[in-house]
Amino acid sequence: MEKPFQLKLIIRRVRPTASLQWLTVAWQLFKQAPLVFIAMFLLTAGISFLLQLNQLTAVVWIFLNPFLTAGFYKAVVGAQQQQKIAIDWLFQPLAEPPCRRILLTIGALKFLLLTPLVSFHQQLFQTMSVAVAAESGVETTVILQILLMVALFALVFMLFAYAVAIAYFLKEQRFLVVLQTSFIASWRNVTALMLFGLLSTVLVLLTLPTFFIGLVVVLPLLNIAFFLSFNDVFALQVKPSDDGVLEV
């Protein structure tokens, strides 16, 4: 009698230079439907701006953002499969009940973790401004607080970097597993992600001569490339086992 199969989630450790390939492939995908990707970016930015004008509507954005992110990623997959994508793909995850609870949870958790960090950042910035104005220099405690703030922001980034993609494409409903998996994937590939961040900064700075108008191309391109990193980092492998479980 044949043994049942175990579906095992493999988190790869990619080459540090993998980000170059992500950007190259992202450009090829972007060229397939540039107007659609630009329209998705502009629509998302517009919705974000309008909703965050008011504290009440800002809460709506907190929960809506993961769905729009999943919709953009879905359009990237469609482009990979040579499908004809359209701007309405951005909103398709909203009509998919299986992913609603976990995406709403991701939005809420990210907000709960980032809110105190943003407040800490603002207070630290004010402290530094006072110190500079008084020409008293920056104290050692302030420098340590800056390092702590950077470390905490990095931790939150790693926890949520792949959270939406894991929940939406790998159908993982356990939010602790989603955050754990995202963190492990980011930690194992921190060098490649740091290089990607450096290249992203360079591309953004290159839009300076256009008064940042070029961001309408650069930012969608970077979002596509980051999703390609998810494709590169994660792999599903079937292995014989006595238990049919998903192992992370």
C-alpha cells in the first residue's frame, strides 16, 4: 500500500545577487502591461492618500491595504502566465471569502506593531532636533535608541515582508505561522534583500531629474520584483510520509 504524501514548504536561501534577476524579470513582466501596472499603482496611491486624510477612514486603509497588495501580486502572476490582466484585478481578493479573515488580521497586526514604533520615531526625532538646535550633541543614549528603533523596524519588516503572499497564495490561515514563515524567509535571505533595498534606493534616486515623476514606473517595477523574490524564496515539495500535513 502506498504511503500518503506530505506537502512540505521549503524556504530557499537564494544567492545575494538574486535581486538583479528579480529586477530584470520584473522589467520584462512590466513591459507586458505597463499601463495596467502604472494604473494599479496610481489607484492604490490615490486611495491611500484619500483615506488617510481622516483618522476614521485611515482605519479602512489599514484593512484594505493587504487586499490591494494581494490583487497586485495576482496581476503579476497573471502576467507570468501570459494572461490579459486588467486594473480590476486589484480588487479581486476582496471578493474571495477564504482569504478575508487572514488578510484582515495581517492588516490589524501590522497596524498594532507599527503605531508605537512610529510614535517612538517621532519622539526620537524631536529629541534629536532639540539637541542639534542647542548644539549640545547627540548623547549616547539617543544613539542607542536610534539603533533600537532601526532594529525594531527591521523586525516588523521581516515579519510582514511576505505575509500577504503566504496567506493568499499558500493559503495559510494561521497568522502566527504566516509571520513566522515570513520572518524565517527574510532572515535566511537578508543579504539578498539588503542588496535589493540598496538597488531600490538607487532606482528611486534616479527619478530625481524627473522630479520623482519616474516613480510611477519605478515603484510598480519594485513591487513586481519583490513578489518575484517570493517566488524565488519559496518552493513546495512533495515528500512521502505517514502524515499528510503542511510543514514549515
